[in-house]
Amino acid sequence: MDSISQVSEKTSVKSFISDFKQLTKVGLSMSVVFSAVAGYFLGAEVVDVWIVIQLAIGGYLMVGASNAFNQVIEKDTDALMKRTMNRPLPTGRMKVSSALAIAVSFTIFGIAILYSINEKSALFGAISIFLYTSAYTPLKSVTPLAVFVGAFPGAIPFMLGWVAATNQFGIEAGFLFLIQFFWQFPHFWAIGWLQYEEYKKAGFNMLPMGTKDKAAIKQIIFYTVITIAVSVAPVLKVTGAFYIHPITAVLIALVGLMMLYYAIKLYKSESNIDARKLMLSSVLYITLVQIIYVVDKILH
């Protein structure tokens, strides 16, 4: 009997860890931590490893809290979509009270850790959780403008790293914010295109004009071009202490053209396969851009 109870205990621990990862969206949280740390390296004169660790933990808790609150609010609509129906709350594997306890404790500890870096970092962390939970999530079922609202908390992490490093919010942090802000439109609209039928079931409309047509893809192309333009703008020395070399700007433009290529391909085909390629290329774009910026800074 002992061995049976040990096996079931191990299984329940494994199951809880798996549910915990799903609730806090570990993959997404790690990409946000990556953005924040990249922003820190761009802003820091001297790298403080302890601040990097605090930023990584605080950033993870901040996003984990937002995702947990989001899943509590969307428990019933999650049950309607294939992509989300197996999450811990719709399946009943986790109680709403447990998810809320995780969300609240993540919020408190996340903001406290960011506060120990500096007050501005804590403020932006709190704004991010508030906007994601109280504005973006409820608006998803009301208007396609939810993507615009959601782009604000989504654009905070890259900028948060700079603020953590410098304790300053100026043109540099503002520009890092803009890069990630504009990038989210092609990224999320590509997902909106892929998940159009699923989102419809749940009453969500994530495409710009609410329709899956060429007009939506024109918006995707437009925002992709803006994203590339904003990403290469630091070469013009208009962004304060944040400056990139001409060769770096060329590299970023080339990576951006790959994303634009898939956006144009989607315009021609209107196929889910090309929407998926665009979504994946957008993830690759933001990751590479952040790495290229940091390498440029190191080589200065």
C-alpha cells in the first residue's frame, strides 16, 4: 500500500507542477524575462548580477500573476476552445481559490522584488498586471481594440529592464517600449487569424476589423513596416543614449524583411499555414532584435 500511495503522491505532485506551469504560462513568462534582461543589459553601465536575478524573478512573477488572473476570469470561455479547454481551471483540476491565491501572492512578491530594484520598476510592473487583468482581458469579448490595449502591458518588459538598470524613464526606455508595442500587432493578429474560428466560439474577436480578410492583412503589413522602422531608428541618434551602428541597423532590417515577406505571403494566400509562419517569424524577429541590440552594445 505504501508504494501505491507514494506513486499517487508523486503523480499528484507532477500534476500540480504541470498545472502550475500552465496557469502561469511558463514559456511566455520566460520570453518576457528574456526581454526584461535584454533591456537591462542595454541600459546598464556595469552589470549587477543580483539586480538581473531580481529582475528575472520579479518579471516572471509579474507575468505569472497576469496569466493566472486572466485564466480565472476566462475559465468558462477557456472551456469552449480546443487550445485552452485542457487548462487546470476549465477541467476542474485546480480550484479558482487556489489560482487566485497564486495570482495574488505572485502580484505581491513580484511588485515587492521589483520595488527592491527601484520604485519605477515596481510601478511599471503594477501597471502591467493591472492593464492586462482589468482592461485587456475584459475587453477581449467586447472589441477588437483589446489587442491595442493589451499591447501596453505587453510592451512593458523590454522597457522595464532599462528602467531597472538606470532608474530613468526617458526617450531610450520609451523607444524600447515602442518597438515591442508595434511588434505585437502583427504577432497577435497572426494568432488571431490562426485561431479565428476558435476565438469566435468564445465570443472573442482579435482581428483588427473583426473579419478574416485582406483588409486585416493590410493592417498586419502596415504595422510590420512600422515595427521595422522603429527598430532601426536608433541608428539616426534620435534616441538619446540608446544608439546602434549602421551595420546593426542593416542586420535588423534584414530580419524584419523576413517577417514582412511572410506578411505579404499571407496577403496573397490568406492561408493558415502562412499565418503560422508569420507568427513564428515574429517571435524570431523580437528575439533576434533584442540579441542584436545587446551584441551591438557590447561591441561599442
